[in-house]
Amino acid sequence: MRQIEHTIEYLDLVGSCHSYVAALGRLVPRLRSQEFTEDEHETVRRGIAKVRAAADWLESAVDNGESTLGEQLVQLLKGE
């Protein structure tokens, strides 16, 4: 049973990564003609910081099994 759960979780994780990359692959090329306000830029920058932090967290969890959210990451993901 545990092996089945592991496989499902693994596939969910790999699928999530693939979906994110695929979405950016569709969206980013369409940005070249877009002009963003400073507020829009800042909102995107905050989102990118969250993505980086979450990716670092994922990498750490895969590398060493540590999946506990640090306080700083919790605040970042909450938007604080």
C-alpha cells in the first residue's frame, strides 16, 4: 500500500512541476509586447519570490527529507 501511495505522490509532484513549466512556456513568449505598471511588476516579482522559495523547499525535501516549513517561508508564502 505504501508503494502505491509513494507512486501517486511522486506522479503528483512531477506532474505539478511539468504543469508549471508548461504554463510558463505558453505565457512568457506572449509577454514581449506587454507593458506592465510598476504595481504589476511588483506583484509578479513577489510571485516569483514565492515560486523560488517553494522550489528551494521542494529541493530540500527531496534531497534530505526535511519537509517542515521554516517561519520565513511561511511568511513569504502568506504574502507577508
